[in-house]
Amino acid sequence: MKRYGLLGYPLTHSFSKRYFTEKFETENIESTYQNFEIDSITKFPEVIKNNPEIIGLNVTIPYKEQVIPYLDELNDSAREIKAVNTIRITRTESGVHLKGFNTDTFGFESTLTPLLKEHHKKALILGTGGASKALKYVLKKLGIEYISASIEELKENEIRYEDIDRQVMTEQLLIINATPLGTYPKVDTFPNIPYEFIGEKHLLFDLVYNPEVTQFMAKGMANGATAKNGYDMLLGQANKSYEVWNSKE
């Protein structure tokens, strides 16, 4: 029986464990999935050593970047983004080989692409945390220019929330919420942007998936915009992870 798991802290609301457990039961796959909740990345080698039957891990907050020094190899997207959410574990007589991947890129691209229109040439990313890195990788690949709204010290291609005005909103017709604002149970929260400048040509993409319709999405849809939550992106990255674990590429 194959074993997989999730590395992170805390893991009280794990989508991955629930999803993969149901997948294995529904598809009659003889595999198990468990959470590895460690309070320090320094305990990661113990997880690998003490669970010799595990062949794949997902990685979530706060270890997507911290886990990299412990890995033997990265695929192209993980190397460029400098964030890993999937690890394939290969065990041979010569030892254990850990290869890191980023399947968030696949999940985002496969969900976003069908929604794009010809006029979606510029994007505004709300947030500059780890989640935004995969988004930037995909937008760059698709030839979509982007700027990011930040509450921290500004870096290249970043703007402060208070400087998001009519011009910014009318030029950036793709707006992506890469913050946790609006996530259950704090469903009344939302990014502070001038929603009055949103119109029918806008596409709002929210990485939050619970609730199904966030305040960010609702405010955009009230002005005629198209809106999408992060659930299909989550499914996409999860299924890609499973494919990675069972591939030899």
C-alpha cells in the first residue's frame, strides 16, 4: 500500500487529507494519506526517516520555502519560484532522493486560462506572500503584465493599496486575491480596493475557496464582473501532485 502525506503547521483544516482519502476510497486505490504536523522544519528529516513507506508529500504553510534546503533536486517551476508544494520521494539501495515540485502553477494556469478574454492583458495581484509567487510565474508564462499590491516595503512592480485608483483598476482587468482575506470564519473581510471602478470586462480570481463566494467576488459580480474562487485551482494542484508522485520524470 502506497502512503502519502501533508507537511505543515498547523493542519487543523486540511483540504489535502480529506480530498485524497475520499479519492482513494472512491477510486479503490490502495493508498493512505496522513498529516505530518511539525512545529519546525528541522523535524522534516525525522518524518522521512521514520516513515520509510511514504513516497510523496504535499507541503503547505509555512514550509513551502523552508523545505528547499532539505531537498536533492527541484523541477523548473519550483526552482524559479523558490517554493515547493509537492515532494516525490524515491528510495533505492543507494539512499533516499527528494525532488521538489510546484503544482500550484498547474492548478492556477489550468483554472485561469479558460476564463481569459482578449482584453485580459494586465493583472493586479493583491498580496505579495508566498502564494503570489506561483501566480507571477504563470502570468509571465502567459504574457500577462502584472503589478502587486503590498502593505510592506515596496519592491519592483509593486504598489500600495492606497495608490490603487481608477486608472489602475481600469487598466488591470484581471484582479487576483492572493491574501487570506475573506476566508472562513472571517467571511466579512475583503481586500481594500475601490470596487466601484470594477466593470463587466473585469475578471476576479480569488485563491480563497471557503466560502464559495467571498466578499471580494461578490463585490465584483455586483458590478458585472466575472469571478472565480480557488477551489478548482486546489483540485488541479492536488491531482497534479498525485501524477507527480507516480511519475518517473
